[in-house]
Amino acid sequence: MPRDLTERVAWTFAVAVRLPPFQSLLDAHGSDLHRFLVASAGPHDGDDLFQETVLSALRAYPGLRHAENLRGWLFTIAHRKIVDGARGRSRRPVPAADPPEVAQVDGDGLVDAELWEAVRRLAPKQRSAVVQRYLFDRPYAEIGAVIGCSEAAARQNVRAGLHRLRQEVTP
Amino acid sequence: MNAVDDLAARLRRADARPRAADRDADVDQLVEAALRRADAEGLVDVAWAVEDTPIGPLTLATTPVGVVRIAFGGEEGVVEELASQLSPRVVHLRARLDEVRRELEEYFAGRRRRFDVPVDRRLSRGYRRAVLEALSREVPYGRTVSYKELAERTGNPKASRAVGSAMATNPIPIVVPCHRVLYTGGALGPYGGGPDTKAWLLRHEGALLG
């Protein structure tokens, strides 16, 4: 049993945590999570990483000790999938072609393909930071929490990412 | 810094899949595929779906053990309740309810008199649970019983009030047939789905004339 008051309060809150149904996280953030992963990893890998993220989140969900910022928690898992995916891709050959449905999206649906290809060449932290900042207007503190750095470092990652993009894409 | 501002604006405008309707359909499909995989890996503790029936919408929920909850009406409030009572790993996965949906459909079409789908009785405890088990065992389709008789059959002839509260808190109505329990003398008594629904079910089973 906890001894002093601080411990007792912490213990009470740990026991009292009420997690909402997992489905409500998917309803509230699934669409943004998918956009984040597709923007960061491309349509094909983005779909795969989305499924991986849902599975990992479901696995870890009952063990969560707090119910605050569940969106940030989901995006942190997704960011780690992007980092792991980037590592994986450098070891294995890139698939020859995307499935036909994705090719169709590329044909008439992809806005500014050149820019997105450049985004996907950024280092994972810069990439995640740029996408969260410009697709979802998230504050730097939240971006930092997702990619595992300070608010200042998150701002620096966005700035460095933009700088890099400016060199890579035609104005 | 103008070039950077231009680039920021260009990023804000750009999106890999700009049509929201397409993207939502894609996301729904991906979510369903992911949840099926999760279910196969044992990561889904509770799955639910809403089914339309002749007595209105029913919210159906199952655990890996069996049907754990049937609620009259839509999912509002029910899903949150399941998350706090059972597990937060609650998801909408219609395929997991196929068996109970089929049996309910047969029941409402008059082609089924007994439910074979496994039930998970963990939402009721103690004497209430014993009464509901006795009800499932001893009161078949088309029959009725009074609160007092059911109390007697569970060896507690004076417990008809406790039988009443067991019926009122039955987590799995219809499949566990609390609609077959009436007041002594035949008055219908209360029902979670409303008295009209109780009368409808009893007429449907031929237990009530008119």
C-alpha cells in the first residue's frame, strides 16, 4: 500500500483511469492517422503502417495508465512505425509496383506528387514534424511529444525539414 | 524567407488523397481489415454491432466466450458501459456478431425456438445469475412463468422481489428470455424494452392471445 500522500494520490488516479472504448479513438483520429502515414510513407506503405499502428495500439491499450492525449499516443506509435519502416526499407528491395487501385489514385488523386516524394525523402523526425505541422496545424509541444524531443527541437526539425524541401523541389 | 512561406502554403494545400469521401471509405476498409487481424490475434475483448429487428434496433455485443450484452436501441451509452465493465478493447466488428444475428433473424422469422449461440454471463453475479440460468434452462419458447414460481424453482420461494431485480438487470434479453416472466395472475409487468415489446414477443411465441 502507498505510504505518503503523493503516492496515495498517484495510486488512486492509476486505479481510477477510465479508458474510452478503443473504437472511439479510431472514430476520432483514424482518418488523420491515415493521412499522416500516407503523407509520410506513401500510399502503399502508409496503408500497411496504418494497420500495424492499429494492431500495436490495441495491444498496448489496456496497459495505459492515463487517458490524456490519446491522439498524441496514437501518433507516437505511428511515428515509431515510420522510423522502423524506414529502417526496414533500407534493407529490403522496394516493391516493383503498387497495386492497381493505388496507381489509379496516383493517376488522378495525388496533389503535388513532387513535393510529397521530397517529403518522404526527409529523415523520419523531420518528416513527421513537417507533416504534423502543415497537415494538421499541431503545436510544436505536441509534435515534440510524438517524435520524442523538446518543443524547441520540434520547431528546429520543422525548420530544417522545410529548408531541405526548398532545396529539393522546383519552386 | 519568402520561399519557405510559399513552401509551407504549398504543403498545406497538398494532400496525398484529397477527396475526403474516398479517404474515409479507404480508412473504414483498412480499419475493418486491421480489426479482423487483431481479432484473430486475440486482441479484441468486446465486439459490437447494431442490428435492425422487428422490435427496433438492438445493440449486440460479444466476447470471445459468447454473447455478453443485448441492449434495446442504438449503441449510445452501451459501448462506454461495456468499456468500463469489461475492457476498453471494445470495437465495432460486425463479422463477430454473425452467429447471434443469424439466430435472432431466425427467431423473428418464426423459424427458431431456442438459441444455441454461446452466452457469456459475466455481467450478472450471485443469485441474479442463478435465477437467469434457471430461466434459460426451465422456461422454453411459448411458456410463461410468474416471478413467484421462478423464485420457487431456484429454491427461494420468498425471493420474488430478488427475481424481479434479476429480470430488470438481465444483460442479455431475448436470448435469456426474461420476457417470459409475468406477475402472478398474468399481468405483463415491466420490461427493459417497454411493455409493448414484451407483449409483442409473447404474442410472437404464441404465449399471449390477441
